[in-house]
Amino acid sequence: MSTVFTLIILNIISMIIIFFYVENDNLKPTKLTLIFLISTFIVWISFIGGIFTNVPTEFVDLLWNVCWIYLILAGLAAIIFEVKNSRLYVIVALLLTSINFIFFSFSISIGNM
């Protein structure tokens, strides 16, 4: 658990360095990409921190699916809009979106067993 949390913290720090220390204005990410990355990290930290276990079951069933579907759709939108701007952010958004999709599909398949 601490290894995953450490990796998430290192990922957040690297994203902050990439986003705010880019000299060229053309390489800065769009607001949609920033919203996608921030919401991805919030959902990941909520999952690892166990916030979903403290909420009633009926609400969590709805919240769980909505959060992950939102992350997947926001990631796809960020990829589409970021292609014109910078390939670096496309790669980052593509990796995070694929991780979110794989995790969501695994959680759905395990939940249906």
C-alpha cells in the first residue's frame, strides 16, 4: 500500500514539474487536461485512502461507476484536444486513461463473479 502511495506522489510531483516549468507557451496543457489529471489523482487517492468504504453502499455503487466512467471519458476528450497542442501530454493522458480503463474493467469483472 505504501509503495502505491509513493508512486502516486512521485507521479504528481513529476506532473507538477512538467506542467509549470515548461518555458514555451505552446507546450502548456489545456485546462481540460489539467482537470483530467487532477480528478484522476483525487479518485486514486480516494480509492487508496479508503474513502469509498466510509460511504453507504447504495451511494458507493453509483459513485464508483460514475467516477471511473468520467475519468475514462475525460481522458479521451483530453487526448483528442491535446493532439494539436503537445504530444507529451497526449502520451501522459493516454497512459492514465488506459490505466483507469483497465482498473475499471477489472473491478467490474471481479464484482460480477
